Amino acid sequence: MSFEEAERIKREVWRLTCDPFPDVPPVDPEKVASFFVGRRSEINMTLSTLYRGDNVLVRGTWGIGKTAFILTTLHRLQQKTVSNYRKVLPIYIMDFRGGSVDEFYQTILYSLTRVVKKSVWDRLKFIRPQEVTAIVSIPPASLQARWKTEGRSSVLEQIEGFMRRVEKKHYRLVIALDDLDKTAMQQGVINAMFHDSLHLLRDRRCAFILTSRAIARLDDLEISHLGIADSILPLMPMKGERLREMTISQLNYVRREFRDDAFPFTEDAVDEIVEKSMGIPRVLNSLCRKTLDIAAQQGYTKINSTCFENCFHKLQDNLSIRIPPEIKCILFYALERDGFLVSSKEETLEEVLALTGASTVHELLPYFDRLVQANYLVRAERADGISYKVAPGREKAAMEGRKLVQSPD
């Protein structure tokens, strides 16, 4: 079927205006909040903590919904405080690439320089609350270099000046710093940054909502001891009922008319997709998006259980072609073991160590996490350790890895 015909099915038969299942959430807080479901108690706790000036650390594996959670929280926080004496000025800092205290301070200063301007304050009274939330990317290298030459004391003085302006306007500054350890994989790097920036992190004029992967429990104890985070919030895998609600909500956001079902998916198809998603919203979105694409290309007007199985087999074929042989071998070992479990009880994983050149299992963690980012593995925190399982759709590649392991030549 031609591309034009597949798009016609999406547009005219399924009545979709655009893709309802993005790989990553949009950066528009209002849009994310409109289809966000679940986590009500976690959001309410976070709202009250941030408004009183305390910090929240959100833990969770990639794909669990940390970014959607904090964007929704910022949006609701601003909506709830728009008529209060003390309002909220939220800043969402995306793509933080630092790890040192100087990079942390420079990023904060860059964000405040972008946001706390006279024109912004003048507009606050006249625009919708969600328009105030600033989406700030990392500072250009030239600006970083300039601030490094000025020295830390100058940077801190400028930050203090902005903080006084925010306080004078009766605003609570709320800064969201997403995926702190996305590029700083070594354990302890982020904690060292926290330790050296207590001056700002403990300032009650400013509240932080921070997100990172779930890492060692001792790191969380140290963060609590330093008084950095009033609340450490783990985002757990979502229940099937919530994932079904999420599917319908995201479809309704781009449908030409509201529906209370998951059309073009039937209930049995949604059940299968939810089961394969392992409670991870990003896995759900990926399966739904790719199934829609394949079903449209095959000319299906409705996606039932049989259709989904056909699409899932096609998905595995498409993915397997692009996966390198060494990754297929690692996927096979993960499938054979029903996942890699990294815990206090040391596993050998000799075959994987030989493939990667790592010396110990814990040296494999950054490598495993990169495979999670590439959607080859799914990471889950368990009571007895961290589990890495083969991501849905990679099963055929894992079985091809078996042939490579058995016949390396």
C-alpha cells in the first residue's frame, strides 16, 4: 500500500489529526497535562512540597514518565497558584549535560537570564498560565566559557540578584532539572554536585524538582541527610488500567471527535499491548505507534488481537534488521536468563563481560542503561535489585543472537 493510502486511513478512517503516541512527551506543559493520567497522590504531594519551598527528587527508570510527571506538576502548580499572593514562576530545564557544581550554577544563571526579564514580568498578568513556563535548553559553549572566566563568585552574585527580583515580585521560583544523570553515569557524581551547591538547594526562595534514574539506596540516604530533598519519590510501573486510560486519553487528544474507547484498537488488542508494556508508558507508546503505522500500511481499518499479532511479528522483522550482531547476542543472553538481575548477590554474566570487555557486572550498568535508552532493554527496579529484560519487539533479534552465539563463525 502506498504512503498516501496509509495516511488516508489514519486521517479519514481512524479520524486522527496527527501521531497520538510520541516517543518522548511534548515540551508544552498544557498539552502534556491534558492527556496525563494517574499518579494523583504523587502529584498532590509534590505540589504542596514545592509550594512551601522544599525540593523533590523523582526517581525512576527511563520511560517511566518522569518528564511527563514534572511538566504536568509545573502546569498544575501554576494553575492552582495564579490567584494566590505568592504565585509560582516555573522553569523547566531540559537536557542538562553537566555534573559539576560550576556547570550546575552556570545552567541556573543562564535559565534565570532567559526568564527573569522585565518583558516577562509585564506579560504575566495578561497571558495564560501555561505560557509562563519557560523551556530552557543547555547554554551555548561560548556562554559557558564566558562564565567560567568570571568565576563562581560572580555567577552566584548574579543568581542572588535574580532571586531577589523574584522574591520582590512575590513569586516562588520553581526549577525543574530533568534527567540529571543522563550523561553522568558514574554513581556519586551528581551527589557530589549536590554537596557543593547546598547554598542554592537549601534556599527557601527557590524549590527544585529533580529527576534521575533509580540508583543506590545509600545515595538517597545521603541526599536526605544533606537536606537537599524533602521528598524522594519513586515512580513505579503503572497498572494496566492506567495504561488503558492513557491510551484512550492520548488518542482523544488528536481525534477529530471524542470517543470513550481506544478505536482503532479493540479491547483485546489493547489488553495485549498493555501486557507487553511491562507498566512502562514509553514502551506502551512505542508499541501503539508502531502498530498503527504497520496496520495502516497493511490496510487494516480496525486493530484487533489477530491484527496486532501480525503487526507485532512485522515489527520484530523490521527491528531485527537494524540491530547489530553483538547486541543480538546480548539480547539472547538476557532472554535466556529472563533478564539480567544486578543485585547485592554478584552475578557472573561471563558471556556478556566477554562481549563488552567489562571487568565486573557493575561496570556493565552504564552499558545496560545505554541499551535501555536505545529501546533494546527495559529496566525495572525490584526489591532484590535492578532487572534488565528484553524490550518488546526485540525477541526475534534475541533468537537470532542465539544462532550467532552457537555459530560464532
